[in-house]
Amino acid sequence: MLNEAQQRNLHIVMRLIEEKMRALEVRLVRPEEHGVMFEISDDMSADIAPALRQEIQEVMTILRELKHSFSLPRETMLTSQELIRGLSQLWVSLQESDSKGLRRFGDVHSAVSPALDSQVERLAEFMLRMGDIIRERRRPVFVEAQKEQPNSQH
């Protein structure tokens, strides 16, 4: 029914929906979080979680139906791949967050570059080092299995 590009696009969107539904489920269990750069405060009434869980189940049912109807593949990804993917996305975002990247939003004060760029560079280096740690220390049996998969992402 769908050509390969259509199927791939539909798969990606449905996977994103599933990932967000799973993140919602986690947030329902742990509604508050306090980070360095953000804070999430629980403002939900007691009846929201059960109602959302029911809706999430309905969404998951539709995803299963779409998977079956359009022969969407079930992607198998190793934990290391998922972590590396996230770190790579952060590295790319950091490349656009130094003083040069901020210029696309307007003039950047001359004091920004010395205060920001080296810290952004350090963060980017950490993302690369964490990716290297994952690549170097993952279990060999999984590394070999990954190499045997024709469409795997290293």
C-alpha cells in the first residue's frame, strides 16, 4: 500500500508518538522533577493520571492497528545506540549554541564569546567523550550482533 519512503515516514512519526506516550507514563509516576536548568512542578489533580492512562492505552491500540495494517517494522535498537543518538543530537545543538550561532537571533555582545564559547566547546567535548565511553565499553556480544545487521547504525 505504501512505498518505502511513505512507510519510513509513517514509522518515524508513530515511533515518536509511542516514545512520547511512554514518557507521559513516566511523568505520571514521577510528576515533579528538579534540575539545574528546569523544574517541573506537579499541578495535576488526582483524577488526571487515570484519565490519561486510559487515553494512552487507546493511542497504543491505534499504533498497534497501524503497525499491522501498514506492515510497519518494529525497530530494534540497542541501548548504546539510543544513548549515542541522543548524545549526537546534543552535540549538534551545541554547535549552534556558541556566540556565532546566536548571531542568527541578532547582534551578540562582545563579552558573550569569551564567557560562552569555551563552555559550549567543553560541553560538546563531554558529549563526544560520553559517546566514546559507550562505544568502547558496550558488551562485545552485542557489538558483533550489531555489525551483522545490514541496516544498523553504528
